[in-house]
Amino acid sequence: MKHKPLALAEGGSERKLGDAVIEGNILRWSSLHTGSSSITVTATDSEGASVTADIQLKIHSLREKILLYTGLGLLAAGGIFALYWFVLKPKPVFRGRLEGYFLATANGEDIPVTNWPLTSLERRKVSLSELFDRMDIGVKVPESGRIWLEAGKKETLLVRHDTNCTVDRGRTPVKPRHTEALEYNEKLYITFEDGVTEIEIRYKAIKPSTNIYVGQKKDPQQTMG
């Protein structure tokens, strides 16, 4: 049994690829380098006759396979997550209702308390201007078209604006291009850009006894307590 260098032919040159050993009728190679190439094997018998064969090799290390399978697994997991997040995951819808109290208007007009049932909206995002139009409110504040309300998780209401209005969630200022989440029974205060027109908006849950309630059901035992 004899070890000898194993040469590979590549572009007319030879370099050591690994070690070889003959065990009976079996030729074994070891210590092979990763990559693709070819080796030339010449066998000569005792009478001097010989035969030569070129063998194409493509060698992968165990580490490469682990990295490959790990990468494919991460790619598949990422694809499944993206499919769920963007396609299959249920999107929040509007819940509850809004009560609008105009504290002051530029023309001094008194506007009655206004109610907007959000459950009647089929979209997930609406501007304050659109809500004003739905209730035929005569207040003209163009910047209300850049104040948006969007359905959030756990029946919250997301508030975002891109104006010079003063917008506060309770006592927390809502900065332009920032988002704040409004929960049930919280209030939103808006002073519009004219510096006069003000509105207080209250986010309320719709009572379960009404036929348009789509909120979470309460535990009867909790209700009795």
C-alpha cells in the first residue's frame, strides 16, 4: 500500500490536488482541495502497457454544504414570513367611533357635536378632511387633508399629520410626520394653522348592543364584576 502525490491537469500545468492510495482494486483519494478541475490517471501493468483516463472532479467541503443549506433555509423562512406579513396576515380595520367638539371656529360659528362611526369605513386610512366632508361641516381648513387617521393594532387609531397645526394626543404632542396611537377614551386636540379653529376629538368604543359593533367581545364574567 503506497501513498503518492495525486496530480491534476489544468491548462497544461500540474499541481498537487491531494493524496492517493491503492487498496486492492480501489483507488482512494484524500486531502482533496475544494473546487472544480480534472485529474489524469495513468495505469501501467507489468508488461509496460498503459492506459490513461481524465476524470472530472467537483469537490465540495462539508462547511460549504452547511453554509449552502443554511442559506437556503434562511431564504425559505424569509419568503414564508414575507408571504404571511404582506399577503396572509389580517390587516387592522377601523373600530369604534369619533366624537368631534369644535371649541372655536374662525367665523365664530357654533357647530354641534359631531359623530363619525368608523366601522362604516371600508378603507384602513382616512383624512380628517374626508370626515368633515362626510358630515357636511362648513369649516374650511385645507390642512385637514394632511391629517390622517389609520386603523391600528388592538383597536387603536393611528394619528399622523404633515402640517403646522398643533396636534396633541392628550398631553403628548404629535410632531409632523410622526405617528401616535390613540386608544379608547383618549382625546386628540387640534389647533389648525389659522390659530383660531380648534377641535377636540374623542375616540370611543361602540356599545355591543348596537348592530354595527365589530369590536372585541367582553367576557360576561368580567362584565358582571
